[in-house]
Amino acid sequence: MKTTISSLQWFLFIVSNSIIVPIVIASQYGLNSSDSIEFVQRTLFVLAISGLLQVLIGHRYPIMEGPAGVWWGVFSLYASLGLVLFGSQGETLRVLQFALLASGVIGILLSVFGLVNKLARYFTPPVIGTYLILLVAQLSGSFLKGMLGIESGENTIKPLVALGSIVIVLLSFWFTSHRIFNRLNIVLSIGIGWGLFALMGLTKPINVQDELFYIPHLFVFGAPRIEWSMVLTSLFVTFILITNMLASIKVVESVFAQKGERIERNTIKRSGIISGVSQLLGGSFSAVGAVPISGSGGFISTTGIVQRRPFIVASILLLFVSLFTPLTSFISSLPAAVGYAAIFPVFASMISLGMNEFKQAKNEDHALKRAGIPLLAGIGVMFLPPEAFSSLSPILTTLLSNGLVFGTMIALSLEIIHSLRKDKPYSNHKMLK
């Protein structure tokens, strides 16, 4: 029973973090309802396989694989830009399949030749702390918009959605602090919240599909269209994916250390290779590329579920759901506000994880002062309007328009410079092996 409940917690956490991105991308590319559901199914299929490969072969931690934010940005950017560059949205999706495949090959090569291991040594507590604070700052906008009912193309708050979200958040915080209900937090919050939204008339009808099972097909949008100009974009995206992967592993490793759990060793190369395989799967199955999600550390810290078995069971369940169309259709009807509100406490707890990282530094005061530059730059970028980057190249837009990426790159660059000057990484904290 304990494993069942923990597995259900993991499953709902993964779904809540994964379902929105493919739905939004499908909408951006004008896919009809049937194609949208299939796009969601293929994405969940890739996420489930990637999660199982990582927990069994790669880093071996219970870390969910979610749609990579950087790929979401690339898909969103080319939804309009691709019409000019490639002629149509269908052709753009074929080009993006090639970009994902190129990213997978690059990621595998970087891992095989040990470059990922060399990068891992610079993920010290100040870098991870900065990354977590920027992550929470960036997610806060999406969370608040989702919980207030502000959808794409709208700028007004929906009072009923906001009221329902507040109730769910309060319930979720209460469940989190309760000795008995702590491990049922997400299950109860989503269940009660979904029922509340249904009573308030805030749920959407389930889009019923004709077919019962869906077997993902290769290259649904057509054969990958090779555009060599996208290789540079894929290289840059791969570096960001590796950065996110290393940060997520480090966050979960810190949580495991706090709870006295065993730390896995010598897993970085395997993790990088599996991450590359995940991008190959995303490109082959015409889905969104996957990346380990740092919020898994907050989930583990909040629920205390450190075992691998519940995560494995949850990933297998996700795999089944991705193939069973009625379940995918049902889950896709989950109101975004309910999902955001239910997992709000999980991501809120990551602020404390970020601040605790700075305490691990050799000189905490100096580490906090140095973090000011990437934090100010990263959070500042989050307030710039999207059109401010319209005159820049797609690669620069991908970097500069993402506050998390921009700030983390600055923090990582400062760490590398400091390490080269001192001939050793700035910290006495245990490095990733």
C-alpha cells in the first residue's frame, strides 16, 4: 500500500509537470484535437522511457523527465519564425525533428569523450544555489498565471479560478505539514481540486477519441528535413540540456545527503549518454525533448519518498497511459490551475534548498555576494518583453530571452574563471563524480 500511494504521488507529479507543454505546442502549430492528443501521447511515451532509462542505467536517482523548457522555447520561437525560414509549420516540425536528432548525437559524443564530466566539477554549491533561486523565480510567473486563469492570449484574471486555486494551495500546504497526509499531498490536492473545479463549472469536456490504443509512430510529421544551420542551435541547446541535467542531479544528490541516503558515484557519463538517447527518442517519435527536472528534489524533500521503486512504477504507469488513448484524453482535461496549485508547495520549498546550497560553500558571504550578478541579470531578463529580442538571431534569442539559462550561464562562467585563477573549484563541497 505504501509503494502504491508513493507511486501514485510520483505519477501525478510527473503528469502535472508534463501535460501543459505538449498541449501548448500543439496549439501553437495548429494541430487538430486528434493530432494534439497523439502529440501528448508521444511526449508522455518519450518521457516515460527516458525516466526508466535514467533510473535504471543513467544517474540511478528518482528524477522525473519532463519536457525541456529550452525545447519549449525553441518550438515556440520557430512556430512563427519557421513560416518565414521553412515555408510552413509542417516543414518547421520536420526541421525540429532533425534538430532533436542532432542534439542527441551531440550529447552522446560530449558524454563519451568525457566533456560532461569536466563540466560537472564546476557545479559547486554557489552555482546550484543560484540555479535553484532563478528556477523558482522563473516558474513563479507560470504558476501565478496558471492559478489565476490567465491563458495564452488573455491578460485578465478569472476570479473563480483564482479562488479555487487559493483553496487548493491552502489545502496542499496543510497536507504537506500533516504527519499522516504528507505522503498523500499531491493525490489529495489534485483529487479534491479537480472535484472542486468541476462543481464550479471550470472543467473542460473530455475529448473522446475513437481508437482505444495508440502505438507511437516514427517521424509522424514526415522524414526529418536536414537544415545544417540548425546544428549550431542544437549544439547550444544540448549544452543547456546538459547544464540542466547536472543541476538536477546535484539538487537530488543534496537532498539525499540531507536524508542520509546513499549517493551514487561515477554516473555522469552514463547520464549524459541517456540524455542524448532521450533527444533521439524525441526526434524519432516527433515529440518534445526530455530533461531531468530539478523540481524532483523539492518533491523528494517534501514527501520524503527517496526509494526508486515508486518512481519506476510511476514511469511504467505513465508508459501505459501514453498508449491508452482514453486515459490520455482524461488526463489532458486536467485544469492547468489545479495542477499548478497542487504542486505549488513542492516548488516553493526549493527556495530553502537553494539557500542551503550557499551554506555549503567555503566562504558563504563571498558566495552570496558573487551570486548577485547572475541573479540580478537573470531575474532582470525575465521582466523584458519578448519583442525586445525580435532583432536578434534565433540562437541569441534562445539564450538572452531565458532568465534561468542566462543567469545560470553567468554563474557557471564566474565559477570557471574563479577555478582557473585558483586552480581548483571554489568550494569544499563534494563534486559530482
